[in-house]
Amino acid sequence: MTAHQPRTRGRPPAADRAHVTAAALRLLDEEGLDALTMRKLATAVGVQVGTLYGYFPTKTALLTAMAEAMLDGCRAAADGIAEPRERVLALVRSLRTALLSYRDGARVYAGTHAIGPNTLGFAEALNGALRETGLDAAAAMKTALLILHFATGHVLEEQAALQSGPDLPAGIGRLHQAIQDGDYPYLAEGQDHLTGADLTELFEQGLRLLTADLP
């Protein structure tokens, strides 16, 4: 295209979509998902709102692109690991790290169905590692989904706790008081572990349980 030729109609250039996605991730970190609007993003990028809808026709499409971008490099976590089960663990840990790297990262990722190379490459690596443990195609896919749902849900809880701020101690106090005042003997016996768990260790314990039957 020369300087005198108008841009042809059609899908926006990939570079422009990537620029908007990166700006959306920066805005996400600054203000959180609830404050991420197409109008604010348009201002951050320096375009009209209508232009943004040319890149992403819905906010769901934008969130899907953001989820795809967040998984950049996750697949590489399995590089050089010979043992299939250890590759599974490395991949899921890399997903947790990626989602924790962005404010509300798990909320953005949950429910999206990206079809880019980051997401599909990660899924391929995870399913491949599970198949190499001896699972058939159906069992590997179901196990992969179960592990992904666990990881996403765990990070959702982690990030919710991190963002509770000064309200968290009061909420924990009310929970402990309600357990003590009620007829909950098992909760009373283990309540220190209910709210005081190391979240990384809890994540690792969940992974061990989910992969315990893998050779």
C-alpha cells in the first residue's frame, strides 16, 4: 500500500489489534476488570470508541484476546522436561503464574475460548503430556479440563483475597466467631487452617491430588 492509496476495508491489521490488547492489559492492571470499559480503553489508545469496535466487536472478544495474550510463554514451561507428569505440573504452574501476573487475570481468563497459538499451544502441550502418561484421548481431555478449572478457580480465590484489602481481617473474624458460636465442631477444630492456609501450598496439594493417578 503506497502513501496515496487508502487502506482497504476488512479486518484491522494484527499489529493494531495487538496494540489495543496490550493497552487493555495495562488498563486492567491499573484499574481492574470492573473499570475496564471500551470508552476508557479508546481514550487510552487515542482513538474513537467506534474504532475499537472495528478491532473487537464485543467486550467478550476483547477479553478473549486479553486471555490469549496472558498465556504468552506458558507452553515453554514444559520445554526440556522428559517426565510427562512433571510436564503437566510445570504447565499448570505456569498458568497460575500467568494469571496471577495480571490484576483480575483469572476473571478475564475464565469462560473465554481463545483460538490463538498461546492458548491452543498450551492446551496441546498439556494434552500431549497427559497422553504420554498413558491416558486415552477422552481421559486426557477430561483431566486437562478438570486441572484447568481447578487452576482458574484457585487463582480466582487468591486474587479475591488479595483485593479484599482492609475488609479481609474483619470478615475472617466474623467467620471464626460464627463457627465458635454455632454447632460446627469439625470446622472449629480446623478453623485455623480454613483461613490461614499457604495458598501456594494449597495449590500444590490440589495438583498432587488431581495427578495422583498419573504414572
